[in-house]
Amino acid sequence: MTPLWIPFAFLLACQPTRPPVGDTYAVVVGVTDYRQLTARTGDLPHAASDARRVAAFLRTEKGGRVRLDYLRLLVDGQATRPAILAALTVFRQARPDDRLLFFFSGHGLERGFAPHEVTANATPCLSYDDVKAAFRASAARTKLCIADACLSGRMRRPGGAINPPVRWQEGASSGSGASTVMILSSGDNQVSYENRRLGGGVFTHFLLNGLNGEADTDQNRTVTVRELYDYMAPQVRRNTPNAQRTVMYGRFSDDLPLSTW
């Protein structure tokens, strides 16, 4: 069984000279230790630690200094389907100017993500529609899902669009001020890899490197969604090698800031 990742990381901050842009509500999930798996049969060495690293980043200046009461971190035995669904209700507190982030690191399934208690027949499943429904229930206009998991590119398939009537188009520009972004670690039928040398998922490693400034190609102290993708995509391909393709989908402006300091 190949390690996979589902990250959903949401990272928006504003410079002190800019007007406030609202708060960030984040649900960060990582499962290394599955109830019915072992290290030999499919447990993932780094999924939980990757989730912790994402949550820690969100507390930094570059990550937006997300308030602890707006951040839900679930790892290993905490990350059951009921617990994740309960955590996602925090998104209902968000106002229009706020932002949402869902990050998942763990096993990917055809219909969604594998919670801690998943069985051999792929049930229960945190479905893609579960996540999209949580996004739809929120008034926030900016929503980000980051997944580092096998098959995660399937999330872009029709069914339960996050912001109806949004049509999922790669890199589509949003003129309404509403933004929904999916940054997914692999294509529809691809696995997602972890790397012992990098100390985690390849996708998550370069996600955090990019948000910490390596993707800031114009050196203006802001990493936009397009800069992040343009940095991550070739790095993931190069380090897999060419076996994993990062997918970015949704409706958003290329200039949407994801990290600012």
C-alpha cells in the first residue's frame, strides 16, 4: 500500500499596511496510525506529523496567526469520520470576509478520504461531498482545500460543487470576490508519495516550503496561489519522479494571496 496524503491547508495573512481581511477557520487532519492497519500493512509514517506541521505553520505570521479557537487539529485516533464532521462545523461560524481551510493527510479512496476507523472495504469514508457540504454551509467567500492523498484529483469531478453554480475549471478567474481553491497532490488515478529523506509527504514538504517563501518569485513578501502552484508542481514531479502530478482546480484569481509577511 503506497503512502498517500490529503492535505487541506488554509493560509491567508495580510501585511500590516493592508486592511484586515477577516479570520481563518481551519480543520487540519492527519492519520498515521489506522485502527485496522500496521506499519507493514499500510500505516503511514508521516501523515500525522505533516498535519501537525501544517497546524503549526498556521499559527505563524506567514500562516496568518490563526486563532487557536478557530483551529481544529485531529490526528490518528482523534480523526474518526464523526469527529472530522463535527470539527467541520466550525466553518459555520465564519463571516463573508473570513477564510476556510481544510487539510487532510492520510489514505485516499475513490470517493474521498480514509478516516482512522476505515475498514478493508473502504468504509467509512469521509467523502468529497462531506467536505463540499461543509464548505457550502459557510458564509465565507474564500475556501481552500488541500489534499495530499492518492487519487485526490478525483475531488474535481462533478457532484456537490462547493459554491453552486461554480463550474470547476482549472485556474478559472473569479470576478465576484468569491474564491474556491482545491490543491490536490495527485491525479485521478495516481498515488501520492512520501519521502524519508524529506521527512514527510513530497507534496506537503513543498507546500510548506513554498508558503514559507520559496514560492515568492517576485520577492514581494506574498505567495499567491499561482506562485505556489508554479513552484510546487515541478518540484513534486521531479521528486517522485514524474509519477505524481499536482492538480489545482476551482474558481479564483491567480493573485489570491496564500501567505504574506
